[in-house]
Amino acid sequence: MKRRALRTEALFFERNPRRVRRQGFLLPAMDVPAVEPADVLPSELLRSPDPDYPDISEMELVQHFHRLSQLNYAVDEGLYPLGSCTMKYNPRLNEATAGMSGFSSIHPLQPPSQVQGALRLIWELEEALKAITGMPGVTLQPAAGAHGELTGILMIRKALEARGEQRKVVLAPDSAHGTNPATAAFGGFRAQEIQSAHDGTVDLGALDRVMDDQVAAVMLTVPNTLGIFEHQIVDIADLVHRRGGFIYLDGANLNSFAGRALPGLMGADAMHINLHKTFSTPHGGGGPGAGPVTVSDALLPHLPVPRVLRRADDFELLWQDPESIGPMRGYYGNFLILVRALTYIWSLGAEGLREMSDVAVLYANLVRHRLKDAYHLKYESPSMHEVVFDDSIQARREVHNTDIAKRLLDYGFHPPTMSFPLIVHGALMIEPAESVAPEEVEEFCEAMLAIAREAETDPELVKSAPHDTPVSRVDEVRAARNLKVTWKPEENV
Amino acid sequence: MHPWVGAGPDDRRHILDELGLNSIDDLFATIPPEVCVDRLDLAPAQDEESVWLAMSRMAMSNLALDCAPSFLGAGVYRHVRPAVVNAVLSRAEFFTSYTPYQPEISQGTLQVIFEFQTLISRLTGLPVANASLYDGATALVEAVLFSHRVLRGRRDVAVVAETVHPMYRRVLDTYAEATGIEIVTVPPNTEGRLDPDRVREAAGDRACCVALQSPNFLGIVEDLPRLAEAAHDGGALAVQVVTEAVSLGLLEGGGTYEFDVVCGEAQSFGVAPGFGGPHLGFFACTEKNIRQMPGRLAGETVDEDGRRAFCLTLSTREQHIRRAKATSNICTNQGLMALAATVWLEAVGGAGLRELATSCLARSEELKRRISALDGPWRLAYPAAPTFNEFLLTGPGDGADLVDRIASEGVLIGVPAAKWGGSWPDGVLVAVTELNTSAEMDALVAALGAVS
């Protein structure tokens, strides 16, 4: 039997066009006297009429979202080799533990005596992340990686204030993700680039020239966005520390060395950890993630509040601390994401985490080996968990990285990352992650090789891709020119 | 070997052979030895059953809200959660996908965001809404920074009502310190409401915005039309924060009264309390300021064949493109939580949302009536003030003490109101939703009697 070809799905607002009464959900019956809202609330504030949401039945609702879901690609469908995003398997055990009502149905403002298990979970995850990074302190509060960056930079700002210094600059390499300079700006600093050396790592000489008493921090990604380990990290950290600056590590790529190396030994003062990358919590179509930040002794006093404190036989919350930067968001973090991450860490244990990094790096090197003759590799330094090719060979036929990406969709794979690093023009940043079967990685390589051949023999085929997706190439320019971000009935008669 | 790692020992051997390497260690040769360890100081791997039991033990030592009559609110509410919400959220096509940067294979997520934006726009009375923010507290922060940008950084003061959730205000203080924005706080009058004249006076002509919450932290509904006017008189933007999003089923959103921003927390729409996260920040504003809006946006367009399609748009405001000049630090949204709210709102429907909100109102009024009829030390702190589904109750002791004493009677009465300070009496914020039955109210009233 052929499945109905799914291309588009009507919007919720277009359903039940006669706007007749249907029932989508039954509310609890009233067992108290009814109240006329205008008798107790100022009548000029009352809504009239209701928001124009059509009523639909439960099955219609389920079909709507079922059909929409089928227009999506997902990790469970195939390789999702987005470099730097680490699209690994999201274990079902994580979902099961996060769904326990003792976690999902507790209120953040219940007295601590009623939520000892939740406070213990936070403490346990903190201990685990301290062990994994070799750093003495951590906050689980940040909601995402960029939020973690800002938390780290604000702690650095506070530590400088405590020293009576007002440094104005934050340095980041030209290979950095865009969130690094953005974070510096939101933290009240000026972002300045450091040039990369020929091998793609930080140019120590260039750093030496700009690292003065105005530099608050150097933000580094380890391994960097080219998938290359900063082999001079210890010298870099020494130089920066000697001149009174701090080292901020972007931990987006922790999954390449967890279990083998400790950021604490690298001289990191703060590092955010994307739980939705290294520790397998789902990406959810764009959040919620979590971006805990581990810190060195120098930043320990400035961690955000509230903090969980362990006492002799219970846990409590510290809400006020004059040395703290204050809270970065409501409550204690994306708690149910923390439950998932701890489930993953406890499941894998020490050896499992090392195995995870080993295979992540092995797979990236397999891809590098298989594709190195067909795609150009600008930086030849050894690759860790990801490899960054570019489209310069294919560009001779006017085939660019975005075309290769769209053609990959026809082969049933999600494309690699292309928006950065900015120092590689036409980048194809590939990260297979460790959880897939090796055959899946090999099939992806075959698809990439086939596209490289097509670029030579039939470039139009690649440039007009995709040919086999629910919608054909989407006009993103038009979306920005004729902005339409909500549905309005008058435009759809 | 672990099941969550795809390659077994033989697979690894094969790949190493192909790469011409002897050992996996060869791949890590660029890491300086002085930063390496042989083994992490962590427990060994555990099987599913053991992890499940360990997690379950922690979960069971918490007192879940379903286990006792619960009246906790203060920004996090317990509402109906139709089973279809979790059923949709557990579809791998939604929860294991990434940000929809490739629209051709992400139309599901993109259309959900577009529907979410439309749902929020209609509730807030403003024409545009974004794809969501981290939570209500950071939504307030974004609204202040947004106002500062819209007025081109020329006004460095933000006027904030003291009755905006005090925890939100603390979060705002953290960010304001780094950006050099001065926060001026306006306390409520003796009725627990914000006085437009005091707002006008505080704002003068140097405020970039006036931010207030309605229903406010004390549960009281504010005079939105006059407060918007007061903000605008001095040239400031008017910002409404909403922490109980269900109130929008019965009350018009601030957009109807010329508010420039309506933002806050939409956890009430199908998102579990979850000990405070993940929750769902939302942000709506006027069309003319859309380019200063923080966060992601989905827009409608067409594909090459002219069919309707959706994609992320105006990403030139965002960090991965704009770098140091981005409009916001947020580089994601709360995608899955926005999906939860979309499913929830579409299940409940427009008339259903009014019915649900009216049920909250009626139950809250009923509980106020029953408490007022008690002899003894219990008092409504603002008996004449119009409230939606939450009110401040005072009694024989401070808020934290009362919460503990009533918990020992088996009722979770609410949240201590002075936890973060405030010019209001120290008592308990009691929230009532459609899930609080008449029998639960009896239990609460009996508990009050027992500790009088």
C-alpha cells in the first residue's frame, strides 16, 4: 500500500472553516459556583471576543501533528552530521527518567524539605561535571551554550571588578563561533579577533602582541571549530594568566576528549558544556538545551545564585551571596534536561565516556580519509571529532556548499554545517558523532563521493537540488523581504 | 562496550586498519600529555535497571504536586495537561531534530513555530511574536534590552514595577549591571496596584521602558490602559510581563491597550512544572520594531514550485550571522516547549481557554470567600483588589513558617511572598487553578483552622 504523499499540511487556523463548535479537550467539571467575570474584574480589561482559534477534535489534532512530524528529518531517521552540533542518539532511558512524576511534577518553590531528591540530582550532576572537567566548581543554571558563555564572561567581569580592574577587551580567534563575539559584547566588552596560524590553531605570536592589560579574557574552543586541538593550549593559558587575563573555553566540542583530557589541566577558568551535545539530551527542534559552566578557583566565589549546598545530611539552597553575579534565569536551570544528562553519564560511566570520544574521533577520521581526494581540506592538521572540507574543487563548476547540502537531502542525509568557521570559505563541517553504526557513516561518504562526481558530470543536477523532499528549494530571500510571521485570515480568502 | 556507541571493537579495528593506524591513541597525539588522564574519577558504567532505580529513588524522595492538594503558583502553575501533549512531544521527528536551518526537510518544526507565533500574537494583541525565549525572567531582560535598542541607547533608565516577579527583577539586575542600564523600581499603592502617576513621575523623560506585570506578583490585575498612557507620556515603551499565561484567556493582552511589548512565561500552556525548567519564554511586539526583536522567527514564503513553505527569517539579527552586533544573546529557542504550548492551545481552543480561565477565576473567588468567612487570624492582604487566580494571604506567622505548618497538615498552600523581599505584607501567595477541586479547598480551609 502506498502511503499518502505528504507535501504540505493545512495550518491549524485554516481548519474548521465554518468555525462551528467542536471539542478538543474536556475540562474538569465545575464544582464551585460560577462567577460572572465582569462582576469581579474591571470590564474594560476583559477579552472580547475569544482569540480566533478554531475548535478541532482530538483526532484531528493528533493527525495534524502526526502529518507535520513527517515533514521533518531527525536523528532517528539517519546521519545528522552537523559539525559542532553533535547530533548523537538521544537514549530513550533519558526520556523515561525525565518523565518520572517525582521530577516533572515538582514546583521550584516548594520548601527544600519536599524536594531533597531534586536537590541531590543537581548536586550529583555537579559532581560528575567537576570530575569530567577537573574543575572545582560549576553552575547548572544556563539554558543553552550561548547563555553559558555569557554566564562565564559575567563571572570574569565580576572577578576583575573584585581586583579593582576594568579591562575592556575579550579576544577570540577568527575561527570562533559567532556566539563568542556576541557574548563579549553583551558582557560589556569589546570583541577582538586573533588571527589563526597556518595550521588553523591560535598564532601564539599574534596573541603575544595583543595580550595586554586591557584584555579581560581569551575565548577559545578546544578542539577549535576546524576540529583541530589547540596543541599549545598550556602555553596560551600561561601567557594569558601571567598578564592577568582569564581563559574561557567554549566546551561545544568536549565530546572529542571527555575521558582523556581535563580542561582544568589546560588552564581553563570557565567552560560551558552543552548537555545537548556531549551528554545526549535531545535538541528538540531547537531547544531546550542546557549550558552548565565549570569554573576554576578564581571564579568560584562568583557563581550564580541560587546554589545547592550540601550539609551533613541534607541539601539546601543558597539564594543570596554578595560575591555572586546573581541569577542568570529563573530557578535552577533546565532541570528536566539535567535529569537526562545525569542518566547518560551514570549509564556510560568513566570508560563509556572515553569510548564515546574515541569513536567520535575515529568516525570523523574515517570520513576525512574517504573524502580527502574528492573534497578540498584547507587545514591538514589532524582532525578530532569533526573535519572541515570546503567546496573549492566543486566551485570550479559553480557548485557551492549550499548546493552540495541540498543534494545530500536527496540522498537521505542531513547536510553538514556551513555557516562557519568564517576562515574557511564554502565550509562543509562534518561531525558524524559516535552513536551511529559504521555502515551509516560509510553510506554518507558514498553519497558525498557521488555528489562530487555529479558536480563534475552534471553540475545542474546538484545546483537544482533538492529533487526529492517534501518541498523544493525554499525561497528564503522572499521570506525576509515580504515578512509574514503570523497567519491572518484576510490574506487567505 | 556500551550500546550508545555505534562501533564495536572489530569495527574500530577495521577503521584503524583503513586509516593505517595501530591504536586509537594515535588519533589523540595532538593533545599535550600534561593535560591527559588515564581515567576519570567517575563510577563505572551501569545497566538500565540500575540507573532507573537510582533515578527513581531520587524522584520518589520528592513530594510531587499530584500527591497533595497544591496551591503553589508565583510564576509556575499546575494546569491540565492533555495526554496528546506528551504523545506529540515524544515523536522522534520533533524531539530528535535540530534547529530548522534546512527548511526543505524541516517544514514540520517550521510550521509549528509559525502556528505558535500566531497563537501568541492573538493572545497578546500584538502583530508579531517570536519563536520563544528561555523563560519568563529572561523575557523581561530581553524586553528591557529591546526597549533600550529601539530608543537607540539614548535612555539608560528602565522603570520596573516592584510587583513584577521579584526573581525576574533579580535576573534583570544581573544583566543590567553589565549593560549599564539603571533600574528604577516603583512600589504598588495600598491596594496592591501600580499608580499611573507614580509611574509617570519615575519615568520622567529618561526611561526607555516601563515594565509591569499583570496579573502582578500579588495576583492583582493592573489598570493597563492608564499605565500604557503613563509610560508613553514620557516617551518610554510600555512592556507588559505575564507570568500566568492562562489569564490571557479572559483578559485582553496589553497590545489592545497600546503596549509595545507583551512578554513572559507560557509554562501554563502544557509545560510541566519540572522544578523550574525547561519552561517557555514568549515575546510579542509591534510590527515596526520587528528588526530589533530578540530570538528566532519563522516566516512564510514559497518553494521553487510556488507552494507555501516556511523558513527561519531575519536571521541577520542573530549571533551566528551578526556576531558582536546581534540583537540578543539567545541563539536558540525553547523549540520543544513551544511545540507543547502549540499542541496545548490547539487542543483547548479559543472558547476552551476562556472556559478554563473562567474556571480558575471562579475557584479562586470561591476560596477567597471561604477563607474570608473563617474566624481567626487569616486575612486577604488586599481584599478589595481584582485578582485573577492568585492572592496574598496573611496569618499567624511569616510566609515561610505558614507554608511549613500547613504542609504538616497535608496541604501545599503556596509560596512565601516575601522570599525575595518586597513592600507587601509577609504572607503566602495562594494560586487556584481548574485542577483545584472544591474538596481540596475544604482541605485547605480545614488546615488553616488547624494552625490558627
